Amino acid sequence: MDVTTIVSFFVLIAAGVIGGNVFAKVTTFTLGPLMNSVFGALGGVIGAFVFQGLGVVGTGLGAGTVVLQVILGAMSGAILTVIASLFWKPIEY
């Protein structure tokens, strides 16, 4: 692994954690701070690598690439946190 991949990995983890926790605070889809962080980090990494495989995000440490990785990592972290929340605490109508 080169430095670029390692830095991108940590950026995606941090963005996913932030995205998962922020979205959980704003909505009622929460699993607690620890689990929001875990699912957010996992979602950030998985989602961003999926987008990278599709060619949406390039590799590198340019400002545009890092910003796009942060946005996609936060969105993916929030999405996986919501999905996990719906499985563990389903909405009762």
C-alpha cells in the first residue's frame, strides 16, 4: 500500500464516522454513539470504494479528490447507519 491509499482510507473512515453520527443526531435513526461510529466508518469505506470502482472518485491527494471522498464517505456512512438502525430498531407504525 502506498501513502495515498492509506491517507484516503483514513479520510473515508473519518468522513463515515462523522456522517453516521451527524445523521443519527438529526434523525431518530440511531444505535448509540459507538455503533453509529462503527457503521458510519464501515459505510464510508465500503461506499467510497464502490464509487471509486465505478470511476466516480479518482485516487490521489488533490483537493478535489479529497473533498469528493469526504462527501461520498459521509453520505455512505449515513446510509449504512440508517440501514443498520432499521434492522435493529424497526419503525413501528
